[in-house]
Amino acid sequence: MTETIAVIGGGAWGTALAQTMAMKADVLLWVREAAVAEAINSTHENRPFLPGIPLSPRIRATTDAGALAASRLWLAVPPAQHMRSVLQATPVTHQTCLVLCAKGIEAGTGRLMADVAREIAPHSPIAVLSGPSFAAEVAAGKPTAVTLAADDIALARSLSETLARPHFRPYASDDVTGAEIGGAVKNVLAIACGVVVGADLGESARAALIARGFAEMTRFAVARGGRAETLAGLSGLGDLVLTCGSPQSRNMALGMAMGRGQTAAEALAGKATVAEGAATAPVLMEAAAKAGVDMPISAAVTDLLQGRLTAAEAVERLLNRPLREEGL
């Protein structure tokens, strides 16, 4: 596919994907803020969201959603809680192929992003892109591999060929649910890992939390129809290890602040970027309860975010759970 690729969302990840796609294609980047669009077009930099990365001149930014109609391939990268409203404001048609790049579960409905997109564009081909990918690293051309999932494996393979770049390697999958759940749940678990780091509980505790978090992520995905092997791949374990291993992760940074004693409101105040796990956690707990899945780490994060527990109390609650056999 040689036509212009549209990227919806001018945050750090949307801009990084636009930069990556611009290696082989012209890119139309839709952003909300007129000042950001003007700066990208004139200075080739997105200073508010991805400072210090010179952007390709093949990227053209716009605030006109109608301009998206010129492209048939869209990478949708708004925050998960805005996916519905953003797509509703676009000229999406049955000829539009939507690749969803946000990681989360919609508040109020408990729907994954693909379910949201299917409601708005029931006749459009839909895929999901997820995996270990810090925006600044991807934009700088550092290598990563991701999962590209679609119900139709032929579509996933075709899109992988279209979106692949020398440093950006998609692996095709037909497990949309598994890929989405990995991307959503790892954000919640990254907050927990941040608490461990912020409270100085040690690397052993962080490793244990990653392992047990992976178990509850997998339980939930399988209960929702995903496959365990998907969770053991890039969109599950791969993204979990990345997001739980560096304060570059907004979710981990939020947890670190709470581990040092800040409330969630204090840690989130004044941030231009979104820590998706903060919105996902309570929705995840509702979905887990409906599915009959025990997710103690995610539950502790939810209670911490909502002020029902302190960081110390959350850790104590997890450590005092009844002993059990290891397994999923």
C-alpha cells in the first residue's frame, strides 16, 4: 500500500508511529491542538509530547478530521477512554482499515477497543497493534517487535507487511482479545511495579510481582476468550516486562510516586500525558468480577488509586493472602 497513511492522535505514541510510518509513506497526522499541528508542520517537532525528536518532512499535521477521508489506512492512537468519541468524529467508512493502537478498557461499558470500533464502524476491517514500545525509542529508530492482531489472519499478515519498517517488526496474530487484554492489563500491573520501586521493596519483590501479575493477566485473558500463548508473547509478557522495568512508563512513574507517599491525584496533577492504567484499573475489576477471575494485584492497585488503601497497606494485603500452589 503506497497511499498516505493517516495517524489519529498527536500524543507521544501517535507521533512516534507517524515518524515510523514516514520512513516509507506520506503520513497525515490528525491532532486536536492547532498550535501542535502548526509547530509540527513548521518546525518538524512535537515539543509538548515528543520533544527532541526531529520529525520527517513526510508528516503533515492537521486538525481537520475530514482530511482523513483521503486515506484508507488509519492508525487510531487516541487515549483509550477517548477512542469512541474520536472515531465518531471521523469520516470512517467500510473502505477504511482501522488499526487500533490504544491500550485500555472503556469505562462504563467494559469494552475493549476493537469492540468499540466495531460498534462505530461495523463494516470496516479492524486490527489491533500492541507490544513493547516506548514512544521515544520507536521514534528514534531503536528496534522493537509488536503484535498485529486481526480476526482475519490474512488481514493481519497483510498489515504486518504494510507497517513493517527496518526497526519495527510486527508479528501477525488472529487473537485480538488476547492482544488487547495484554496491552490493557500490563498498564495496571506497571503501576503496582512502580509502587514496589517507589517504596524501595527491592528487585526480588518486583520480579515476583511481574510473575504473579502475568498469571492474573493470563487468567483474565483466557476467561474472556483469549489464548494463553498470546499473553506469553509480545503483547503480553513482552509489554509487561518493558512497562514494569522503566520509569519511562507513565504507569510505572505514577506507581513510583504513590510508593513514595503521594496520592493518585497528586501524582497525576499537571501531567500532559495519560497514564492509561489509572482509568483501566477500576474497569478491569468490574470485568474480572463478571468473569469470575481473581486479580489480587490489580484489585490492590484499584483500591490504592481510589484512596481506599495506602501503598503500605496494599503491599501488606498482598503479602498476607493465603498461601497456595503456584500456577495460573
